[in-house]
Amino acid sequence: MGQTDLPVLRTQRLVLRPLAAGDAEDVFAYCSDPDVARYISGRPSTRAESWSRLLRYIGHWQALSFGYWVVEDRVTGQYLGEVGLADYKRDMTPSIERWPEMGWVLAPHAQGRGLATEAVAAALDWSDRMLASERTVCLMDPGHRASIRVAAKNGFVERCSGELGGSPVLIMERLKPAT
């Protein structure tokens, strides 16, 4: 899949486009924010960790034909965060390896306005049309109430509790709607 073949999604307020190397500073800016990192890794990312994250997202599209999108304001083009699907081959209990993992993160200035719900809905609509998997999962810190609400609004239900890297995680799942 070449860079020009990658899907760009549009919603009422957002543009979702695959990440590119030129997004490195925006990725570092939000990944190094303690408020953003609190529920992801527990600590702000270094520049090198942010770069690795960006390359992992780009690599997903190249290797698997799905991945993460930049979430931008449709009017201003402002970088708001990221949303997408991944296969991280996580070493966790229980395993989720069979299903695409949905994820999202928005910069603090973009939170609380329903933008994550809108972006996740667009990504799931694309996934439902383009991917064969009948199930999508998402992982989150059990205390991240805002993300749990975003997941629930997009049809995810609690599947079980799990463990990742010695920490508890909530595993939610969504079945592809019948067509």
C-alpha cells in the first residue's frame, strides 16, 4: 500500500488521515504531556519513544493495510490526536491476538467535546467495510472513565479484565454489525 493509497476519512468536524514522518513534532508534543500519558504508559514519552510510536503506526499501514489516523480539525487542520486499529502482538493475559485493537488518544485541548467518539465511529465504519474480522477489541485503564464512555457509545461492551505489563486492563469488545 503506497502513501497515496491510504484512506482519508471525513466526518462533520474531523479529517482522519494516516500518519506521516512530518507528524513527528505533533506526536511528541502530545505523547510528552503528562495528562495524556497518565492512562497510556503512566509517564511522558521521550522524543525517541514518540518517534518509534510514529514509525509503528506508519508500519501498520504498510504491513497490514490498516493502522492509525491523525485526527485533525476539519476547518483549521489543527492536530487533535490519533485514532486507529493495530495488531501489537501484545504479551498479555488473556490474549487478544486474533482481533484488531482499536485505540484513540486526543490532546488535552481536544477532550470533552465528543471528538473521540466521532473519530472512533469513523474508524469503525471503515473497519466494518474493509476488514474481515468480526470482532474488534480495545484495552484501557479500568479507571479511565472517559475512554470507557467513548467505547460504550461506539458499541463496545466489557469482555473481561486482563493484565498487561503487570498492570490491570479492561478489555472491551465490539462485534461487527450484521449486514
